[in-house]
Amino acid sequence: MPTSLLKIKSKLDNCIGAGLTVTSHVGRKKVTKRHGILRETFPAVFIVELSHEENAVERVSYSYTDVLTNNIILDFDN
């Protein structure tokens, strides 16, 4: 991933509408994986719309800082 918040945002701006898997580190040795679609980007956060079958919530937001610090890992579908 890029090394600055502006680079992360610009890369995600180009991927709006793409499917992705978000792997997030919840706690000690706990990892969650969620599959969804990148819907919107804002100055400090981006929104992922999750698939309804797998998740109880419809949308979740993450900050670009989470990507920069590797708290979450984004894997885009090809």
C-alpha cells in the first residue's frame, strides 16, 4: 500500500465500485474478514457496503489511517 494518506485516498478514489475483502485485526489473535463493495470516499474515511448474506450490518466505514498502520488490509477483486 502507499505510504501517505493522500496516496491511499487517491488510490481508493480510482477503485470506487470495486469489490474487495477487508481483513481487520480486532484484538489479540482475532481477525475478521468482510467482503463488500467500496462505495464512497470522504476526506478522512471511506465506506464499504457489505454483502447482506454474510453480515448483520449493511455499511461500515474505515479511516485511511487504518490502512496506513496496517490495522486493516484491503484485497481488491480482480
